[in-house]
Amino acid sequence: MIQKLWAPLNTTDFAPYLTQIRRDADAVFALMVSISASRFPKQYQDAGLKAKLPLIGGGTTFDEFVLPSLGDEAIGGISPLIYSAALDTPVNKRFVADYRKRYGKVPSYFSETSYTSTRWIADAAKAIGGDVENREKFLEALRKVEIPDAPRGPIKLDAYGNPIQNIYIRKVEKKDGELWNTVIYTYPAVSQFWKYKPEEFLKQPVYDRNYPPCKHC
């Protein structure tokens, strides 16, 4: 890491930031949400940066919710996320087909997580016979739920109550006139600790603008 730039949420004009990007970088990582995600890739390309510095996005930078509003400027964009509508599994193909039939668009990360979260709650409630008023009993049931066939793939909770699930590395490609996040690599069963020991990981400071430090800035 050689530089950090912080644009406010919902920024639509990135010119002041694009001009500051160091040209000796190997790549640029950009995390965009909301309207910023629909603006940044085009401005990045128009600034002449796409051809020089590969663009790696956070999951929402190239999520399916924003791809319909983007053009060829998004092609080649790399991003990691727990879901891609392009996942080539029977469960996901059925989910995408049903979603498109009902809503007329491709499901996004937000679509899949809402669907799977609802199923998670329903499975826990069913496991205790609907006795959701018993708070401790319901919470215990929620922690025990495992979904092996979610559209995103298998998911369960670790001892800390955080998900263990696949992480997909995705690349934006155009297929039949539509932009899709093709999965180019899968990290299976990733926990919040990645490859670190939980005890060592939890000793580290909480992530913020200054941690991890930018040692080469």
C-alpha cells in the first residue's frame, strides 16, 4: 500500500481524487457504494487510468445492483464477495431464474443475502417449533443453523457467531449483451479470521482509517 484517499459517501465527482492517484502504483483498490458505484468506473476510465492501473473493487463496487447502470468501462473489474449471480451451480441458477422471472432483473449481493437471512431465521424458528418468544432458545437455534445449499454456497456460523462461507473472486465480463461477475477463483469456507489464529487476530486494533498503517505512503 502506497496511498490512501477518502472520498465522502455519495461522492459523484471523483476528479479531485483521480488526479491525486499515484501513477507508480501496481493497481487501485476502490470501495464504492450507492450512487458512487455507478459513477466511479466511468470517471476512472475517462481519466485514462483504466489502461494503466488495474481497478480492483470492493464487492459493492461491481455488484449486480450497479452493473446495469454501467457500460464497457466496468469490463475487467475485479472484486471479492460472498456471492455472484454468475455462480455455476444448480441452486444458484434456479435462484437467478426465479428472481429474474419475478423481478425482471439479476439478483444482487443484497438480494441473495436478504433471501438467505430470511431462510436462516425461518429454519431456526422451525427447529424450535415456532417458540420464538423464548429469546435464549431462539438465539441458540440461530447459532446452530447451517445452510449447505444457499445460492451463494454453504454457510454456517463459527464459535463467535460470524459466518463461515465461500469468498469468490469475480471479474466483470460481457455475455450476451449483459455484464456479469464471472467467478475466476473460489476461497472455500472462509472465516472472519482468514488464515490467522483467532487469539492473535483479536489482539490487533480495530480496522479504521489508520490501521493497518500505510507503511509506504
